[in-house]
Amino acid sequence: MIEECDVDCQAKGSQLTIIAILMGTLYGLVWINALCMFIGTWRYRARICSFYFSGVVCMFHVAVLIAVGVLMFTRYNGICSRSMRTTSAWDGAYIWTMADDFYATFSMWIGSFFLLFGFMACAHQQFVREKMM
């Protein structure tokens, strides 16, 4: 039964690819906005771009965290997250399983909450600074 469950989890899919695309898009947008914030310390156009883009990225960040939470915590993924079937493409000394995939994805999802609060603090400082000028 356990071996069939492992094969079934990989055959039907656990939505980890969709979760990875959403999280990757989110991290890419946050990185671009952080770069604009950094460049904005010297160039006013980048600061203005980051000023308006920060609100959009914060709302997208919250939406992605909710969507990933909904996709990750299903009954089906509760079973697949314990699967010890290997998912690595190469056979070496290092073994990577579906349980490792879920653990890494869950860890990044939890870390994204802290990233959200840090990002919102930086964006808030930018708003306060713009109002003062």
C-alpha cells in the first residue's frame, strides 16, 4: 500500500510545480523591487518606481502566501508529504525524496511570512520618507 501511494503521489501530482512557480515569481518581483529600492538611494526615478511598485508587490505577496497555503495543505498532500520515493533525476550518494520537497517548500513558505514583514517595513520607510520630503 505504501509503495502504491508513493507512485500515486507522483503520478497524480502534488501541485508542487505550481507552488514553485508562484513562489519563484514572488521572489523575483521582491528582488526587482529591492533592487529598485537600493538604486533609489541615488536615483530618484528608481525610488519613484519602487514607491508605487511596493504596494502592488505587497498585495501580490499576501495573495501568493494564501494561494500556496491552500495548495499545500490538502488531504492529498498530507499523504504525499510523507512519501519517501526519490525524486532526484540522478542516482548518486545524495537521495532526495518527496518528503524533502515538501519540507523545503514548507520552510520557504514560512520564511516568506518573515520576508513579507521585512519587505513591508522597508516599503513603509519609503512611504514615510516620501511624505517628509
